[in-house]
Amino acid sequence: MTTAPLTDEDAVTYASWFKALADPMRVRLLHLLAGEQHSMTVGEITDRLPIGQSTVSHHLKTLAEVRFVLAERHGTSTRYEVNSACLERFPAAVHAIMRQS
């Protein structure tokens, strides 16, 4: 089976995705948001995970930088949700890296 080689741009993008997921708490945070299926504030997330608000905010910033989560301002607070496009693109990235069609 022949698959197209990775472009330099794709390799950089995919590496940034895996780097963002290299922290177990970020994986748990993403899992929480995906399971809730609605946006959540930092305070709501903090109530559900064993870490403080500043740490949650730091992890959300990392996940937002690679577009795994989307942030939307509502008045004085920000609500975070999983970027549904990731549900499609991330598995495709794994297949491309592993040369699977």
C-alpha cells in the first residue's frame, strides 16, 4: 500500500497536537469536555478535576493553541468546548503518520 508522504507542514502540525496531549491532565480535561457535550467555564472544570483554576487555564490555553478546544466569551467569563473538527482530523492524522489509508 502506498500513501502520500507527510509534508513538512503536516509533520509540524501533528507534532504540536501530540505535544499538547503529552500531559495526562490535558488528556483528562479534553475527555471531560468531550463527555459533557456542552461548553464549560474554568470554574466548572475546576470543580470536576483535582487541579486549581490557574492550572486549568494554562492547560486550556495549550489545548486552544492547537485548536482542540474553542473558547467563547460570554460577558465576563469564557466558556470552553471541544472543537468538533478534531474528531475528524485527529484520526486522519494518526492514519497519515502510520501510513494507513
